[in-house]
Amino acid sequence: MKKLMAFRFSLLILLVITSVVAILAMRMFNLNVNPHGLCPYSVVCFGIPSWKGFFASNPFVIASSVGLIILVLTLFLGRFFCGWLCPLGAIQEVLYRLTNDKPKGKVKPNVSETWHKRLSYFKYLVLFMNVILAFFLVQALYMNACPVIALSNIGNYLVIGAITLFIFVVSSLFVERFSCRYICPFGALMNLIIKLGNFLKIPRIMIKVNKEKCVNCELCSKNCPMQIHVERDSKVTDSDCILCQRCKAKCPVDTIDCTFCNEREKNE
């Protein structure tokens, strides 16, 4: 399990380095690369306005198609993309872990449960606003605040982009994956896809807990980057789970596993 965690963190570091190199290359060599063409969320920004001719009239059809594929896979893999392949998620997690090196045995602070629940709904509001604006072809109103645009246009963005980038970076230093938890509209969209899969009884990969072996140390929950209470039930049905498997790595009695199951199956 340690090797898997080391591999995952190395992958996150690679994503961060790749992102930084890409940003520097675009700035230094004035590459004519539109960041929308690299972002799977283009499936909303440009997929919705061009839904009648998705492949014919969508200016970023490749990125939008990748986004569509990710959404389909989410039915079966949950938010695996967020935990293993998303550059923005990687940047947040690396920033937090490099600046919050806690002594062994101590746990990191989290957002209070009350505020965590309240803030968790905000990303759905962001998604709703994005969809409405994209439908009426005025998506530029929120694109100026997009962290992807802000990161790829460092030194040449609007004030709103600078504010977004500031919040993105600073929040990552104090709360692990703050944007993933509370702001990311693509994460909100994936959560809705997961809920659709639950309604259709489609099995997906979930974290499962052997309650008979569990010693209720809560190390799994205390180390969850998404602040999920892993130990409470026999499986983690929270759609915010990014399948990072850190809970499994931290379990002292090896009671946690990752397997396909249906949310509607009765908790053991």
C-alpha cells in the first residue's frame, strides 16, 4: 500500500510539474494554445451551447469529448479522475502536503462540520450558474474567474481572475483540496452523475470498511482529504470520495478495501 501511495503522490507531482512547464512554455514562447482546449470542463462551457451540433460547432470538441468520457466513466469509477488525474486537484494537494508536514501521530485541522456541510452546496450553485450562462451563450461572464484561465494567463488576467487564483492558492495552504470540496463545478457535475448512477443501480468502485475488524480509531477519516467520515458505515457512499485510498493506507488493522458495489446494497 505504501508503494501505491508513493506512486500516487509521484503522479500528482508529475501533473504539477507538467502544468507549470506548460504554463511557462505558453508564456515564454507565445504559443497560441487556448486553455479551453485543455480543460474537460469545456463539455459544459462549449458543449452546452453547441449541443445540437456537438462535433460540428464545438470549437473545443476534443477537450469536450474527453470531458464527456470522464463523466461516463464516473458512473463506474466515481471521482477517480479528481483523485488521480486532475492537474488542479494535484496542485492543491501538493501545496497542502508540502506546507503542512505534521509530526507523526498528529492530525491536520479540518473545517467545522457545520461549515463543511454548508460550503459543500456552493459548488452546485457554481455549476448551476455556469450551465445557465453557457445556455444563453454568455459563459464569458464566469470564464474570467476560471482558475484554468488565470493560471494559463499569469501576468495578463483580469482582476477577477487574480482574485480567483489568490483564493485557489491560499485556501490550498490551509484546507486540503478546498476548491475540490466546495467550489469546483466539474466535481459537482460528477457528483450528480454519481447520483444518477445510484438511481439506475449501476455498481461503482467504492471504499468498503469491514466493521467487524474496525477498531474505531478514526485515522481513516482524519486523513481523508475530502473530510469524509469513512468509519461510520460499511461503505463510503459520499459522492465526494476521490478514491485516493489514503484511508486504506492509514488503517492500522487493514479493514478497508476498494471494490465495485452498489450504493443501495444494505450496509453490513
